[in-house]
Amino acid sequence: MDEQNQTKIIRYGIIAIVAAILLGVGSGVINLILSQDDDQPSRIPFGQSEFPDLIIQNIDGPEIVAAGETATYTVDIVNLKCCRSGDFEVIVILNDGEIRRETLGSLLDDESTTFEFDVTFDEAGDYALLVLIESRSETNLDNNSGVMTITVTQ
């Protein structure tokens, strides 16, 4: 979002707050825009101090795979907090290389989704499978990753 749009959002937010004070509107009525998506902006109810918190709850799949086989992995992602998360990206990294990146739709509070992907292991060895979440609408980034160690046998 460019600076001009940010200024507009702040200006409209200030106008909405002043109007709420003058009209005596309750705090749950007004929404402030968090991020501007093409379809729907993420919003936080006026007076609310929490932000969405996406976490990787679980990574599931085989920990031991034979070389040349394809394994399916699933990642459970949950929004633990207050409001709609906005669209976010899931990034899958195997050892040092990104093998998949996908944008997923927003999650409401306490809503979850499952992301599934396949990995083909060509060579024997130990692999680190890292899954990351990139989101513009949250502030707690400490729980936006998960890792699994996979052993590939001959």
C-alpha cells in the first residue's frame, strides 16, 4: 500500500472516530482497516487492541521416506485471535530451497485450514522441511513457522 492510500485510510479512520464520539456510537460498530486486499480489507473493531495471530498448529506426513518416492504432507494453520486475517502466503522450504509458495484466503478468528503438498525425494539423507506463514495483518511472527525432519533411505 502506498503512502497516499495510507494517508487516506488514516484520515477516514480519524473521521470515523470523531463521528462515533459525536454520535455516541458504541465501540463495536466502527471498523478500522488493517490491510487493503483486492477483495476485502482486513478490519479490526474500533477500540480493539488485538490483531490476527496465524499459527502453524501441526505438520503431518511421513518422517521416513525411500529415495525416489513422493510423500504427501499437510499443514494445519489456525487464526487464534480476534478478527479476519486477510490473505496470507504459505512458503515451503526443503533444506535451503523454496519448493512451494501459495496464497491462501483469509481466516476468521478460531478458524483453521489445511494446506497439502507433495514432495519427491531424489536422494537419501536427512532433510529439514520448513513451513512459513507470511501475513501483512498480524504482529506476532514468533509462531509463524514449523519444521519437520525427514530421513530419506536408499
